[in-house]
Amino acid sequence: MGSGKGSNFQAVMEQIVNGRLNAEVRIVISDVNHSGILSLAHDFQVPGLYIQPGRFRTRIEPEIETDIVRLLFGAEVELVVLAGFMRIVKEPLLSAFPRKIINIHPSLLPKFPGLEAWKQALAAGEKVTGCTVHYVDATVDAGEILGQETVPILPGDTPESLHGRIQLAEHQLLPAVIAGIAERSPRPA
Ligand code: GRF
């Protein structure tokens, strides 16, 4: 699930296509019509769906989350990956996929949860930041950490240059964490 340009989705697909990640993307869901992630889904011939999020700004309307759960179950999804999904996941999605939803966040959590974490790290005068993949639960950006990658903050870095460098690290970390989960998951015979 994503709201943005979809570079993390692309990184995952590239690892699948080149045989380094033994997984399959069954469905891409976006709360933003015509988002980059949906056009990439189309390019990779993965079903992509725009879901109107409803009347709230930071979450999906519960009735619509119910529809999403139905779609994910229908697609026999085993792991939900939030890759730049800009809404807080709530019920019923959380209970439908316990410890089966992961998110990529652009900081070394627990430092700098929330929006534009790279800007927060820069403003705080950090020398090092990075990215984190974590389980999604009822907390915001505080679920169990599955993996982290550090990224140096260089003199003269702008928010854009730093975010770009963090994204390169994300593109390594997210497929690697998914690969680890896939290896640990029992497969039907
Ligand atoms: C990433 O920086 C991710 O950490 C944040 O949103 C951004 C998504 O980028 N949650 P993309 O859409 O995968 O290019």
C-alpha cells in the first residue's frame, strides 16, 4: 500500500524480477488516484487499485478499511507492506493481519517518528540517520523493529539530498526484510 511515487515498490519488484526475492506482489492499493505507485504497478503488470479513503485526512474510513481487508484476503495476501502509505492504519485492518503488516520509515526509530523524519534529523543536528522497517500496530511508528540501515548526514545536506540518500538505503532494506520474513514463513507443501 502506498500513496507516493512508489520507489520502494519498484525496488521490491526489481528484486523479485531478478530472482533475489522469493515473493509475489498480489495487489497494490493506493489512497491517491494516479499516484506513481499505481502507474508502476501497471508497468509491472501487478493489479493496482485506487481506494477512495473517505472523509478523514490521516486515516481510512473504517468501512473502507473493511473493503480493503476483503480485497487483501481475496488476493490471499500473507504480508501487507506499507511503502510510503501516508495514512494511519487502524481497525479492522490491524486485527485482520496481526504481525503481518510492515512499514518503512525514513529515520532510525525510535528517533524521529512522524512526518518528514529526515527534516527532523537535519534540524536536530544529527550526524547519522537512516531508515527502519517495523511491524505496524496500534502505535504510530513504534511497532517492533525488523531492520535498520544507517545513513550519514553530510555537511551541506539539504532535506532533498538527505531524503534521496535515505531512499537509496530504503531500497536495500525493505526487500531484504521481506526476504527474511519469506524465509521464516512456513510454506504450504
Ligand atoms: C519513503 O521515504 C518512506 O520511508 C516514507 O515515504 C517514502 C515513500 O517513498 N514512509 P516511495 O513512494 O516508496 O518512493
